[in-house]
Amino acid sequence: MEVQFNLNERYQQYCGTENLYQHWLPGMWFTDGAKAVAEEQQCFWLLDIIASHQLTQGVVGNYFQVWKLLRQKQGEFEVRCDDGNGKTLVSQCVWSPHFDHDLLTLWCVDGIMMVPSEY
């Protein structure tokens, strides 16, 4: 499917972070940029998915992870994690009728979730 709107374009102003916010799962944190995305797009559920997969076989032990939320069709998305070199570590289908965008990428580096421009 051709990407019509990459949500990351809206959050490129985040460069580094001034704050780290503790996720409710121990050992997981998120940055100002990830917080802004989750609040403005009402998708804290995506942070929960990323955090919950940290103990999934294939993901555990990967210091650097690229997480993509990809629209499959109206309301249906694939959440896919790769190792930064294109090797898929895990994927999951989710339903979100209120998420209006085609693509969102978050990175998880050493337990910290962020928008790519914050790295």
C-alpha cells in the first residue's frame, strides 16, 4: 500500500528530549516526542504494545528497535518491529478506527521509546 501520510513529518521538531516519562511497565520510558504523539493522536495503546513486546522472543535483547504502525485498510493496522536493518522481529495486527494516518515510526533504544528525530 502506498503511504499517503507519514505522521512523523508532523513531529520532526523534536530533537533530543528534555524529559523522560516512565511507562507503567517497569524499565520502559518515553520521550517528549513520543509523549506528544501519544497524547495528540490518542495512541498510548501503541506505547503499550511496544512495551509489552519487550519480553517477546526475538525482541528481547535487541538494544535498537524500529517500530512501525502501518495502515493495511480502513481501521486495520500492522504494528511491526524490526532490528533497524529490515529484519522483522515481531508483528501484530491491531484495530484502531480513530487513527487517521497511514504510517508512524517510533524507535525503542535501550528501553526508551522516541520519535526518530530525537535519537
